[in-house]
Amino acid sequence: MAHVEQIQNRRMGFGPCPTRTRLSESLRLNVCNGVQNLSFDSAQTGLLRRAQHEFVDTRQAYVLLITAFLLASTPSAGPIYKWVDEKGVTHYSEKPPPGIKTPLRQIESPTPRIEPEAAPLGPSLQEQEQQFQERQRARQSAVDEEYRERQRAQDSKNFLSTVPVPGQTIAEPGLQQRVLVALLMMEGAADRLCVEHRVVDTNTIEATRATGKATERWTVNRCGQPVHYRVMFQCPAGLWMSSRCSSGLMRE
């Protein structure tokens, strides 16, 4: 009879205190007869509910982490589908699952905005004006050079056509022409800006027919300035001062 009452008392919440467990110690419960046993049951129920709640929170955090990973690894041009399975679990995927009855929600991933490239800045007004002036100077310089070339060509023609030359030269016209060509080359090399040359005077300094040698002085007007040249002749025997003679000149 006493044994039956003890069992009944335990069912009613009375009787000797149960053995301490790790769970009761972790909850810091003083488990004993009566109401304390009911407190232990209530604490254990609260612990289970708390564990379930933490499990739900952990699962939601895991789902959010998976979602962020999918959004980061999905190409910008591809859509992401959100769907819920039969157990109520939300999933994210790049392709819609087969045989899903729940309506799908398509999530468009943002497309990065591509800023247009800025057009390169052109030169300033001052730089444009400077470039224009440089082009004008180059164009004018080319025009001037072309004009001088035409003048030099005409001057050379006029210079070589002054045969016979003025003065007292004893050279024949053919020999005079050869001397003029040599003078023109020296004058052109000396002053390319001058386009006005002409022989204005010639004088015989010495001449020896026996030796075939002669020396003369030729004066050239170079753009208003007189320039003197000494011309030396060497003629073969019997061809005195003809075009067969050789000539040399030097500036005095």
C-alpha cells in the first residue's frame, strides 16, 4: 500500500527528490519534492522551445547566406528564380525547377551601369590660334621658297646669257660661257637669297701666248654688291683662249 501511494505521490508531484542531472545543474534548479518537480518540467519545456527557435534562426541565416552567395556568383545578365518546395523551404536557383506547382518569382539581377567614355578635351582657343599661325607661317614659307626658286631659275638663265661679257677679256665666247657656269655655282653657294647676279666688268692682268697661260679679273654684281674673282686660263698650243682651254677661279 505504501508503494502505491509513493507512485501516486510522484504522479501528483510529491515524493522524494529525483536524482540531479546535468540538465538540472546547467539550469541551476534545486529539484526536490512537490512543486520543484513541476518547475523542472517547465524549465525543460522552455529549453526545448528555445533550442527549436535557435534552430529556426540558424536555418534562416543559412538560407540568407546561400542567397547572397548565389547573387554574388550569378552573371549580371542571368535571372535568379525563387521557389518554395513542398516542405515550405525557400530555394534560389538560376533555372526554374521541374514540376513546381507554386508560382515562381523571377529576380532580375542588377546590370552594372557603364558610363560612357568622356570625349578627349580639344585644344584651347589659344592653342588653336597658335597652331593656325604656325600653319600659316609654314604655308607662307613654302610659297616664298617656291617664288625664290623661280627667281633663281630666271636669274641663272639671265646670267648665262650675258655673252659676250662686258670688259676687256680675251677669252672666246665658248670659254666665257664656261667661266659663267663656274661663277654661277660659286655665287649660288655663297648667297642663296640673292637672285640677281651679273658680270659687270672684266680685265686682263697678264697673258703669255707662248706658255698658253692668262689671268683675268672678273667683277660680279651680287644684288648691288661688287664681288671680284681672279680667273686663270691654261690653253693647249695653237688653241689660244678657245673653249678647249681649262679655267679656274678664286674669290679675291
